[in-house]
Amino acid sequence: TSASPPAQALTLLRDIWGYPQFRWRQGEIVAQVAAGGNALVLMPTGGGKSLCYQLPALLRPGVGVVVSPLIALMQDQVDALRQLGVRAAFLNSSLSVEGVRDVETALRSGELDLLYVAPERLLMEGTLWMLEGVPLALFAIDEAHCVSQWGHDFRPEYQGLGVLAERFPDVPRIALTATADARTRADIVSVLGLEAAPQFVASFDRPNIQYRVTGKDNAKRQLLHFIRAEHEGDAGIVYCLSRKSVEETAAFLSAEGIEALPYHAGLSHAQRQEAQARFLREDGLVVVATVAFGMGIDKPDVRFVAHLDLPKSLEGYYQETGRAGRDGEASTAWMVYGLGDVVNLRRMLSGSTAPDWVQRIEAAKLDALLSFCESAGCRRESLLAYFGEEYRGPCGNCDNCQNPPAQRELTREAQMALSAAVRTAKDGYGYGAAHLTDVLLGRETERVRARGHHRLPTFGVGKEHHESVWRGILRQMVALGYLTAGEGGGLHATPRSRELLDGSAQFLLREEAAQPRERREKRAK
Ligand code: ADP
Ligand code: ZN
């Protein structure tokens, strides 16, 4: 499979695209598909996937059919190809009846090199029938992770693409994606019938990005401290979950002298365009955004990406942090998270009306994200492991490698916290972390007295630890599933809690989780 591409491929690469050589394994992939073989290509965004199907489509007789869910981008892609002199067109719901007719005519008369099609359009019997009547160079299935229910972008239409292998067994299929963990990859292979196809998997490693995760204390202040200390005057993206916190954070940074623009779906199209244009044009601007920002933005010198709220999954985290340091220079992926985030995300899940299997997938993804956050090992190692890549840390660049967190064995404390949760809970109503902390620290608040919690045997048993230690313990317990958050944020025991009580599990607290760096510094002063 590692054949070299035909000489003609290099000529086209230079004459049409003006590139002197292939990047990474593009040449091998082109050779594989040009020779009529199938392939699965996994490459991070910006890696150069398009060429892997565009070039073979030109080398082979017939038209190359590109399946893409990104209808909004088809026009741009086709325009760009036409500028290079490639005969390209697209078929999707945005076309008029005449528009469709023109494309079909061009297709039938062999005047197209590449045809972009939305999956639902491709799967219409009329389209399949038409394609059976013309010579086809290949099928390229872009964003192939959409076939997987496990993927973050599942599209039911994509599952129908299995017909390509059945109805066009002699036409090569090349599936491409930028995000596919092992499970998604297996789904792509089985749905698209690529069992025998070679897989070209580029590394997802981004060595110039420093991954850091820290306990949330006062998120905005922590962010300010981080930017001032390490990224004054740098371009960066700050992600928040809600529009409100986007607005507040942007205003806060601006008031502190760090120019920051808000970006979220509640702003007008013109406002968003303006923010995007300024971000690309100006130096050292910070954009505070919901996840809507960043798709298709190619700014090479983004020096930091900060998360003030947890993303929904590690795929999301990887994509968002991946917008930093495209130029290869040192950059920071910085995130704060706290018990509130964990409770919120868990609650969103348990309140979900999605089908069972979807909820199970979402829960597993959240677990993966939380265990990444709580990990005391190399961040890069656990991130890459999630994408099925074997990498042995220490990387020497992430927070845990540079500053290995002490792990304290606090099983007894975890048992105390559990006991406080169990003893205070009544009629299915549980108390939140703040109240449990009051009980553990022996604080006679009004609420504690009113509920008689000062008479519990657990009252005051945790005095020897600082409040922030308890906050860390409770957060990690929820993250690891020893406690679960019910309605209103009340914490309850879980079936897993037993492992702590009977001593079959140890509870190790990351020291850093309990005492954010910012605090230690303040105290030292
Ligand atoms: P992807 O689809 O993987 O996100 P693209 O196919 O859009 O990436 O390519 C990303 C960028 O890399 C584009 O600007 C493209 O022109 C450029 N590129 C791709 N292949 C090469 C190459 N062999 N040499 C130089 N630039 C390339
Ligand atoms: Zn590391």
C-alpha cells in the first residue's frame, strides 16, 4: 500500500495547486486511491485532507463524488476549485431547479471532475441511479465520523452510505475525518465497508501546546492573572458556556485593560463578522466566545485558548484547544473547572430526554473528560490515549509533568464526606457541597442549626482540613462517581460509594485540585 504516486500526480500538484511536494503521507494516499483502492484517512484539521481525494479524482477517469454534510461550505470549496481550473460543482438543497438541471447535464456529458453532494441528496434513488449511469472516479466521504453514533456529530443520513459499497463495488471509497477515537473509527470501517482498507492515521499530538487544568476559584480573576502573567498582548480565545458569562467576561477583561470582544449566537450576523474580522486582522485581541466561534477560522498565531467552563467532551476540548498555536510556536491551553461544572454537566445528562443509548454515550464521554481533568498523569498522554494513540509521557510540557501534583491518600476523608451526605439526606432531598462543607468543618450556620445537623456525629469531623481541600474532595468524588448530584445540586451516595466504605477503593486527592496555584501564591506574599 505504500506505493509512490504516479509521476503525473506530482505534476498536477505543482501545476494546479502550486505546491512543491506532498505533505505527510498525502502521496501514499493519492497513490492508493488513484490505483483504485479504498482508504481511511485521519488527519487533524488543516492537515491537508482535501488533496487526498481531489488529486486522485483528477488522475482517474470519471467524476469524483464528495459527500459532505457542510452545505454552507460547498459553494466556497467549489469556487476555490474552479479558480484552480478544476471542473467542480455541487448538488444540495440550496440549488434551484434549473441549477440542479445544469449540474446533472454537466455530469452526464462528462464535464465534471468533482461533484460535492449532501448525503441526503446522494441517497435519493434518483441521484444513485444517475450516478450508476456515469463513470465514477471515486467516492470521498468527508467528515466520516458523522456515521458514528459515538461521534459528536452523528448524522443519521451518513449511516445510509453503506449502499455505496453495495451498489458501486468497483468505485474506490476514501473516508476522511479529523476526529475519530477508536470506537468512531470502528464504526466508520463497518458502515462504509472499509475492513480491508489501509488506514492513514496522522498523529494528533500538538507538542507546542501546553495543556493545563486547574481548580476553579474565581474564574475571571484566575483568567486575568493567567493572561497578565503569561500572555499580555497575545491573541487568544476564551470559551464560556453561556452568553451571559461571555458578555461579563469580555467586559471584565476590557475594564482591566485587556481588549476583549464577545462572540455568541445572540449577536447579529454583522457583529459576529466584525468580531471575527478584527480577530484575524488585529494583533493581541482576545475573543470571549461560546463554542460557536472558531469553526473555519485559520489564525496561525493564537497564543492561548482558555476554558472557563468545561467543554462537553474531550473531542470538543481537543478541537477548541487545537485553535491555538497553528504556527507551531509555544501556546497554552488553559482550563479551570470546579464542582459546579461537574454538577451542571451531570445534571444536564440526567435531565436529558434523549434515548437511553445516547445518554449512555454522553455519560461515558463526560466520564472521560472528567478523568482527564482529575488525572495526575501526563495530560498529553491521556488526551492522545483517548484518540487511540499510544504516547508515553512525561511530555515535560503539561502542568502535571512540569509540576507533578502530590497525591494525598484521603480515603478516610472521602468516607466522612459520604457519611455527611448520607446522614443529612432526607426523603430523597440532598444537600449541596457548601452545606456539607459547613457540616464537616463544624460551622454552626443558621441552616445547620435549623436542620439539627450540628448534632450529627459527622459534625466537625473534618476540621483539620481547609475548606478548599473539602471542595477538592467533593468535586473529585462527583467526578469519579462516588457522589451524584440530584435536583438542585444536592449530593447523594451512589452504588460506587460502597467501594469507599468497604475499603476496596482508595481515594487519592490531587493536591493541586484542592489548592489552586493562585491561592498558594497569594498566601505566600
Ligand atoms: P483539512 O481538510 O485537513 O482541514 P485542507 O485540505 O483544507 O485541510 O488543507 C489545509 C491547508 O493546507 C490548505 O490551505 C491547503 O492548501 C494546504 N495544503 C494541503 N496540502 C498541501 C501541500 N502538499 N503543500 C502545501 N500546502 C498544502
Ligand atoms: Zn505531560
